[in-house]
Amino acid sequence: MKSKEIVIIEPGTKAEFEKYYNLRWRILRQPWNQPRGSEKDNKEDESIHIMVVHNDQVIGCGRGHFNSPIEAQIRYMAVEKSCQGKGVGTKILKSLERKLIEKGVRTIILNARENAVKFYKKHNYKMIGEGHTLFGVIKHFKMRKEI
Ligand SMILES: CC(C)(COP(=O)(O)OP(=O)(O)OC[C@H]1O[C@@H](n2cnc3c(N)ncnc32)[C@H](O)[C@@H]1OP(=O)(O)O)[C@@H](O)C(=O)NCCC(=O)NCCS
């Protein structure tokens, strides 16, 4: 994982996975005082993982898992705060979508945090309803994209 350029890869080594989960935790869990480990669920081993690396630092990550052979769900999209709004999230989302479609997926669903709804709308996800509220404060919306 040596690069001065921006590269998009699937984490493979233990060290890469550590950096990948660390970014997930720092962006999606730490600000709400959630412990390490809370950034993972029981679908990690069967999921597609994508991360963006710049200057050997992981600056973005995202995950796709299968709900059925034709429906996938995207979770844990996170971009380093100082790198947000510069197209990194778009690279991750497009890469995940491409890999999921290659595997036969026809529908992608996700639960978007309120702050990320515009981002997903830009990528043609449609709002289909309200979702859960995480940690008592982060409102989510269910979104879906038909391929
Ligand atoms: C949501 C997130 C993954 C998007 O990644 P990003 O790299 O910031 O997004 P991009 O730069 O690729 O954005 C693409 C477009 O969406 C828009 N966008 C991104 N985040 C936005 C936001 N919070 N509000 C409004 N628009 C947003 C951008 O303006 C951009 O549009 P443009 O091309 O017209 O300028 C990232 O901002 C993030 O990690 N946010 C905090 C964690 C989070 O909420 N994760 C999502 C969990 S569901």
C-alpha cells in the first residue's frame, strides 16, 4: 500500500484492514463516543470492501454486502473530514456499485444519514422512507437504486 497518488483498492492485508476499520471508527463512531469494535458487524467476512489511499493514508472507505443474490446494501461510507466534498466518496460509491453489478446485483439499498442524503440523490438513489435514528440523534432515510 505505497502510493503518492490516489488509489482505490480492496483492503487485503491485516495492516490495510486495520487502517480501513480505523477510518470507519473515527468518522462514523468516535464522534458519538462509541467504542472500538462498534464500527463492525457480522457481515464483514462476506462483504466487498473498498478504500481510497493517498500518501499511504486511508482517506475513504465503504462496504457492500448482499441481502439476496440480486439485492445489495451499501454501508459504512466514510471520508476523512479534511477530504470530504472532493470526489472521494463518489469514487468509492462508483467502485462498489461496479463490483456489485458485476456479481449480478439489480437493486442497491442503503440507510443514509440525513447529512448524506444529497450525496446519494446525486448518484440516483431515491428516497423510499424514513429509517432508524442512530445513537438517539442521527436520523436515517431508506434509499434505493434500481440498476
Ligand atoms: C457522505 C460522504 C461519504 C460523501 O463523500 P464525499 O467525498 O464528501 O462526497 P463527494 O465529494 O464525492 O460528493 C459528491 C457530491 O455530493 C455532494 N455532497 C457530498 N456530501 C454532501 C453533503 N453532506 N451535503 C450536501 N452535498 C454533499 C457534493 O457537493 C458533490 O456534489 P458536486 O459534485 O455537485 O459538488 C462523506 O461526506 C462523509 O464521509 N460524510 C461523513 C460520514 C457520513 O455521513 N457517511 C455517510 C453515512 S450514510
